[in-house]
Amino acid sequence: MSALGPIGRLGHWTATHVRAVAIVWIVLAIGLGFLAPRVEHALSGAGWEATGSESVQARDLVDRNFQGLSSYALMVVVHSASQTAGDPAFRQTVTRAEQALGRSEAVTTVVAPQAGVSISRDGHTAVIQAGAARNANEMVRAADDLKTELAALGTDAVRVDLTGASGMWSDFNEANKTAMMKSELISWPVTLAILVLAFGSLVAAGLPLMLTIVGLVTAAGSLYLGTQLLDISIWAMNFALMFALALGIDYALFVVMRFRGAFFGSGLSAEEAVSETMDTAGQAVLFSGATVLISLSAVMLVPSPAFRSMALGIMLSVIFVLAATLTLLPAVLAKLGPRVDKLSLPWVRSGEHRSARFAAWGERLWRRPWGYGLAALAVLVVLATPVLHLDTGMPSIKVVPQGDGSRQGYEAVQRAFGPGATGPLQIVAPAGEAAKAAAVAQADPAIAQVMPVQRGAGGTALIQAIARTDPSSKQMGATVDRLRADLPPGALVGGAVAENHDLEQVLADRTPLVIGVVLGLGFLLLLVALQAPIIAAVGVATNLLATGAAFGVAKLVFQDGHLAGLLGFEAQGFLDAWGPVFFFAMIFAISMDYTVFLLSSAKEHWDRSHDPREAMVGAMAHSGRVIFAAAAVMVAVFFTFALSGPLPPKEMGVILGIAVLLDAALVRLLLLPVLLRLLGHWAWWSPRWMHRVLPDVRFGHA
């Protein structure tokens, strides 16, 4: 056998130690799979905050000194169109709701409705507050448990709804989980159908699903272990499933197609074909996985528990899928051998690796690069232009389905007490400065009402200020900043609105850093993989162009409201603030996946021939079909999320789906090959000193 690279040697080892590899993965899958069903109940529902911010400090002080009546206290709204707080049936419903709250171990104190404060002027709406005995994540879980019981206390004439931050996050997470599960159920048969068409064999098509299941089960079990040490967002599981499916398909497509090309008609044994496959496709998969992990690790720079735990969940799924691709998949291929093409479609020919159609497309691009290249560039630039006017903001109540209790209660409070009543600002000040702090709040033109000063433990005072505008309005951020500048030293501004404002500010501050780190590390990894700085820079630049185009479309859809009726959502007038940083990392990770597949194949042909034409056309012929098939699956999967109920999954589905579609159709299969054609030998140029510094990476079988 010819000399093997490190990944080829790993493939050779797994091919000859099939039983040992299988046993290890069975033990992992069973051990972590035993823990996987517990993860859903262990994951947290909150964490959307800026760690260490002023608003979080204020919340901690309120929890300690004011019986937990902070932003995550429970707010129960009792309202009726036909009865008032003076009616016996209304009072009885209020009493039963207070008793239900009082029985909960998550509640420290129950504050009954008070005339002039928490009973509306017309008497049709009353608000009960319950202090938080637990942290923010556990209060969301408490809301999960209490909201159904409280809603059941209502009658035909009187509604009882749990709202406030805890109630809204509970409904928000439940709606998203339901939507994600529904979308996943739709996406599985679509995915399987596309895989069968791509592979041409039921057996081969089942291999990506094997990787997905193994990756998901082991990642879920690992996430459960992680919840024993820190709070992990429930969204981490949703994104982990999505990436396990996406990368399992990508990697299996690339490896299995390369194996079939190496095995059938070559005279090699299954073990030798596996070694050659891992020396080429396996090495590309390793670099691809590394780029995905690097892109997602940059999200850790955002000091927010929700963001960091979501990135952690995705990274765990990537690690397990990558490990399974480099060990379990070659072992299975070695065992299957010719049976990988069992149950094939009638027109499939074993051993197909080079696509004649994509080779012809590559030749067409070689002959007419300027026309195709300029057309692709023009479309991407036009689509990216709206991103210059992109506005962001923290999610409003519009992300909660209209029929959910938290939204019903929220809207009832706004009708009864004014638009700012659903998000009071909580000013915590030293007791000696309380009067001055209250006067500053009262004098602010954006404040409609200041509640009486409450004295608490530790020499602190609490002033609750009700703004004139909706908590999600742009003016609220300016109001928070103005109060912080005018209040006496030692006073802190908190409340759910301030927490959202602080997180939005952190996201705005950290987004350029995250983007810069992703671009820089992505370039360095491509440089190591390709040994050519010019084409590495081109790969990163084209990724950025496709990402910009995807966000340009997002601006038109979610900020301006185009297609809102078709997609069934209510536009907020902005994109959710967490979208740019988190979706950028995800889009860039997926784009780099395709970049590595295409350019690693081009480098393999370049190293063998030193012919720019052979490098470009050969890359298209050998990787174009894989990129096309993988993109088709991902676009189908992501667009199923665009059909789900709540707004955030729609944003995710549309943005990621459009990004993959543009990246595959206009960048990887058109613009990047054209740039390879125009650069010619310069694409693969590198200074002599670079060869001494960088490791010698080759994607061809030695």
C-alpha cells in the first residue's frame, strides 16, 4: 500500500478494526443516549442577558432585598369584559389565583392587586405579583408548571393569564420547541428523498441519517451532563439537532461518494478504498469541521449565557458528527464494501465519482468567465445592498403566538394601564438617594408614572417607573441611557426592558469583534489547508459576500415586511438583535464547509497537474455534485422552519435557507470557479517562506 497521511492512517486503522470501533460507538451511544431523554427538562429557558451588566446587578439586588419582585417575578393578569374587581366572581377568581401562587415553592411572596396601582381605573383588570424564590432559569420552569393551572381558574367571564418575563419566555420557548419539532418531522422525509436521489441507493442514503442520529444522541447526553455544571439554553438542543443533520449529510455525501469512486472498478479492497477515501475526502472533512468549530467558537465572545450555551450545543454536535465521520463511517464502509450500493435506483452506475454534467459546467465557465462571473456578482451585490439599512432590536411580544396566555395578559395590561405598564423600569438606589432618584424619573419626559418608593433590606430603595411607550420601542433604549446619566451615583436601572437594552448593546459592541475573529481564523485555516494566501482570501471574501446577500434579503422580509402575509408573521420593523452575530457565525460555518469541499478538490488536482484548468474543472467535476446535493437538503430543511409558527424560527429558516441557496448556486458553483479561472496560476501562488512555516497538507492520495 502507498504511503498514507494521518487521516488515511486513521481510516486504515478503523477499516481493519471495525469491531472495536463499533463497540466504542455503541457504548457511547447507549451511555449518553440513556441521559439524552432527560436533557429537555434540564435545559434552561432564560439566559438572554448581558452577564455582569447594570440591569443584571439591579435584578440581583431586587431579588435579595425586595422578596424577589424583580424582572422575573411572576405576573398574573385577571381580566374580564363584563365583570369588575368589585364583583364577587371576579374577587373569587383573584383569590384562587393568589392561593395557587402561594402554594408554589418558586414564590416568596404574593402581592394582591391594589386600587390605583394594580387594579385598572375601570376595574376590569387586576394584576397579581409573585416574588421569585429562584433564579431566572428556574422561574421560567415555574411558569411552565403554573400557567396551565392558573389558566384553568378562569371562567367564561373571567380570564387568568400568566405573563411577565417568565411567562413570556415560557410561552416563547414552548412555541419554538413545538414549531421546531413540527419542522423536523416535515424535513426528515424530504431529506431522505433527496438523499436517495443524491446517492442513488437506499443503503448509502441511510449513512447520513446514521451519523445524524449518533451525533444527536451523544450530543444530547453530553448537554445533559453540561447542565449539571452550568445553565444551558433549550435552544442549544434545537440548533444541535439542525447542525447534526446538516453536517451529517454533508460529510457522509463527500466521504461515501469518494469511497464509491475509489472502490468500484479500481481493484482495491474495501479497506484500501477506505484508506484512500480518508486520505482525500476525510482530510477535507477534518478541515471543514475545524472551520465550523472556529466560526461557532467566536460566539463565545458574547457575554451572555444563552449565546454561549447555544454555541456549545452546536459545537458538541459538530464534534460528535465529525468524530463519527472519521471513525464510525469508514468502519461501516469497510464492512459494507460493495453492499453500499444495495437497493440502488435503476439508472445509478456504481463507482460514479466524476460528474460529467458538472465537468461540462466547469468547461463552460472556463470559456466564458466574465459573463457568468459579473452576473453572479451583480446579483449578490444587489441583494446585499439592503443590509446597509438593517435595524435590529430585541424580540417584542409579537414573537409570542397571539393565542398564548402571556400575550393575552400582556395586551390586557397595556389596554388597562398604558403601553409602558408591561415593562416597568426598576431603579434600585441607596435609601438616602431614593427621593432624588424618584424626582429624576418623574422629571423625565418619557416616563408616564412613578410608583411610590419601596424601602427594602440592606438600606436600599426601589422605584418603579412606567414609560409612555411600548417596551420594545426604540425610544426605550434612549430612556434607559438618559436615566442612568441623570440618576444619583449608586442608583442602578434594571427591569426586563433594561436587560434587553443591555444585551442589545453588548451584541452591537461585540458583533464586529465576532465577525473579525471568524474571518481571521477562517482565513488562517484555509491558508493552512490550501497553502495559497490568494485563494484563501478569495474563499473568505466570497463567503462574506454570500452572507451579506442573505442578510440583505432578511432586511427586506423581516424589517420591511415583504412576504409577511405569505409566510404568516407580523413584522416587528427590525431583525432580532441576536440574528447578525449568531446567524453570521452559522452561515459562515456552512459556507466554509462548501468552500473546503470545492477548494480541497481543486488543490488535489493542482498538486497533481499544476494546470489551472484541470484544477478548476476537476474540482467542479468531483465536488460540484456533492455541493449541489448537500445544499438541496439543507435548503429544504431550513425552509421547513420558515413555515413554522413563531417568528424566530422563520427568521432562522429564511436567512439560513437563502444563505445556503445563494452560496451554493451563485458562489461555490459559479463565482468561485470563475475566480479560479481568472486568477490562473496566481490562485496557487505562495511565498517560499510560507512553505517553511506551514505544515505540508495534501488532499491527494500519496
